[in-house]
Amino acid sequence: MIYYGIALLIIALDQWTKWLVVKNMELGERIPVLEPFLGWLSHRNRGAAWGMLEGQMWLFAIITVIVIAAILYYFHKHAKGQPLFQLALMMLLGGAIGNFIDRMYRGEVVDFVDVLIPVINYDFPIFNVADAALTIGVVLMVIYVIMDEKQQKKKVS
């Protein structure tokens, strides 16, 4: 299935970019890409988003396995014929597995995308490809739910 290919592509890109960071950058090293807005910054995260629940690997393992099972269930039982829903689920699957691999293999997640917004003097939390896929997947899911809700209202009218 093409949708599983999307998840595999996300996982592969995520792990490859993290491997490049680990092999080629010192922890804390920053390489400017589009100054002052974007750079690669070698960072490690032992928690969830923004370092929450640091060191709770057992909790992340349990939650990730449940999330992966739920994604697969919804993909096979409820997403057939719904390309946006399928894409959102596979983005979530790829992102979840990408960070899960890090937690199980390294005991921490490798983050490296450093975004600065100088106009408001804001340093966005450092993230990686898996995090981006998770965020995009959630946004696509919200769009799908809104569109589906509108479609259901039209059917009732």
C-alpha cells in the first residue's frame, strides 16, 4: 500500500537525518542554514514534547505501542476510501515509530531543527523529522474531521 510507504519514508528520513546529526555534529553544535531563522542544532531530549516527563521511557513505550495499535486499527477499520484520513494516520504512524526507535535504541530522542523568529524574539522548541510528521498528521486529522463534519451535516439536511 502506498500509505504504508509514506510511513516508511518518514521513518527512513527521520532516522537518516538523526544519524547524520549524531555522526557529524557535537552535542550543542549549531550549523546556520538560513540565518537568523533556521539552523541545525544537535540536541537530545529524554522526555516528550519540550522535555516533559523526562526519563519516563517505560511510559513512552507503553503509550507508543497503544498509539501505534490505535492508528493501525483506525487505518484498517475506518479510513478506507478516505485519503486525507489515511495520509494523516500514516504521518502519525511514521512520526510515532521514528521517535520510538530513538527512545528504544538511544534512550533519548535526537532533535536538530532549530527555528528562530527574531521579529518576536522567539526560539521555537528544537524538533526533528518525526516531530514534524506528527504535527502535520495532527493538522491533517483536524482538517479531515472538520471536512467530514461538514459533509455529515450536508447529508442530514
